[in-house]
Amino acid sequence: EIMPSLVGSEMCIRDRSILKRIIRLELEPGQLISENQMCIDYGVSRSIIRNAFTKLAQLKFVEVRPQRGTYVTQIDLNYISDLLMLRTAVEKEVIYEMFTKLDESARLELVKKLEKNIEEEEKYIDEKTYSRRFGILDSEFHKTMIDSVNRYALVVILSDIMLHISRWRNFDVKFADRIHELVEEHKNIVKGIKSNDLYKAQECMAAHLSLIHISEPTRLGMIS
């Protein structure tokens, strides 16, 4: 889901709506976005839509090409890989703090919350779209761990660039049918925490966040 900072403070509901359509792949990577259609969709002037495009370009979700139009940016795998490495470092540190700052009873209570989350995730294991209920539960899974050590401000700081991971995850689930794997990866992380195995929990988190799948749509111009 879209969180604060640039997205929350400088983008209005309309701008966030366009951004959500990009993240959810309703506006596909490489697609030309019609100014006229956006004006019709949102009932606003060209200048307002162009202002929205400028903000989206700052977030690297669209590219304005002079005399050619505005295009949704392709998914840059090198950039996604860098972001996943950054997020992995943050979440591995969160797990380290869970083991060093929380006592065993607090960790067991955390495990109960995570297991309850996974039970809910399994109800949506056959979903084909990440941005629906499963995506919310996935975010809650990670937020529960990060909140346990009072580090969620880090996620807010990184929220704008992490939106690119959300778009990638939607792509990953849509074309690689990954939800069942994501649930299993969550289970493995919890097993590591439950067994008091810091190394296993961190390694399972790293595996969960670092996997990049390339599938048929690569040849369709969605990925660069």
C-alpha cells in the first residue's frame, strides 16, 4: 500500500489513484498514457494531469518524452535488485534486534501474531493479483515484525522508492504465480524465530526478499 512522505504529502487523491493504477499494472510498463483519457477519467484539465505526470516522473514511474507523450516506465531489474538488497539489510537488522532486544516471551507473542497472519494468507493462496487482500496481509506480516522493535520509521523513510518493489511484486505474482511460495517463505521465517535460530530467520528473510523471477513478459517490453 502507498505510504506517507512524498506520496502522502505532495500527491492528491487523483495523483495517488494514477500511481496505484501503475503499481497494480492496470497501466502497464511501457504503455503510452493518454493525457486526453486521463482528463476524461478524472474530469480535470490537461494542466492538472501534466502536473500529476511531473510528480510521477519524480518517482520514476513515468517518463515524459518530448513530442512523443508520457509512458509508464519499464521495470528496471537492476534497480529492483538494489532496492531488494537495501530492504533485506533493513529487515535482517530488524530480526537481529528482535533476538537481542525482545525477551523470549515477547518473541513467542510475536510468533503468535505472525502465525495468525499466515493463517489468513492461506485463505488467499490462489489469488492471481498481489494487490488485493493477500498484498495487504503480506505488508502486515512485515510491519508486525518491524513494529515489534519500533523501527517502522525506516520503512516510511524508504516508502517512495519501495513502491517500485510493490509494482515488481504485482508483476511477479501475476506472471509467475508466486503467492503459494511467498506463504511458504513466511512460514520459514517464523520457524527460524520460533526455534530461536537468528541465522536461519535472517537467511529465510534474505531468500524471501531477494528472489527475482523472469518470465514470458520480459519479451513483451515490460522489463528493462
